[in-house]
Amino acid sequence: MADRPTLNNPRVHVVMADGAEWDAQSINPDLLRYERTAAKYKWPGPSSSPVTWLTFMAWAAGTREGHIPPSMTWEQFSRTECVDVTNPDGKAAPPAVDPTDPEVDTD
């Protein structure tokens, strides 16, 4: 069985280089945008690259909700403008699915 993470739509808290802070809720279009971009650039999956995934969710949701201008590219956001991104719900990234069966405890 392949590694198939359970994706969720995380809330994000972002701190920008200019000191601005904001919260955003990612939604399905943000996940789809990530998938299209990841496929185009051959990025590893969310469970292999959780910081990139969460930062992308912040950029997509922040752009869609108007926290950042539509002219701010992903490269600019991720490299210089976003200095911190967290999930206030405590989920940094979707969990990886273990493809092996759990061992049965016979004791």
C-alpha cells in the first residue's frame, strides 16, 4: 500500500517579515492548488515535506482571503516574506499512513 496521507484543511497562523500577523483557513481549492503545483514541479508529498506543504497552504489561503496581495508570488512569500507559519490546532502536516499492518499484542 502506498503512503497516502490523510489531508486536512489546516488553519494557519502567519508572521510576515514586516511584523504583520494573520490567521487563515485553508479550503479545498488551496489543497488542489498545492497538488497541481507539486505535480508540476515534482515536489515530494506533504508527509515528506510538511513545512513546504503548510507554508504553501498559508500562501494559498492568505492570497485567497486577501491577507497578501495577489501579486506576491509563492517564491517571494516562501523565501523572504513569511518568517513563521504554524497550525494553531497543533497539526503541522497531515499524518503519514503506515502501510504495514499493526502487530497483534498477544501478551
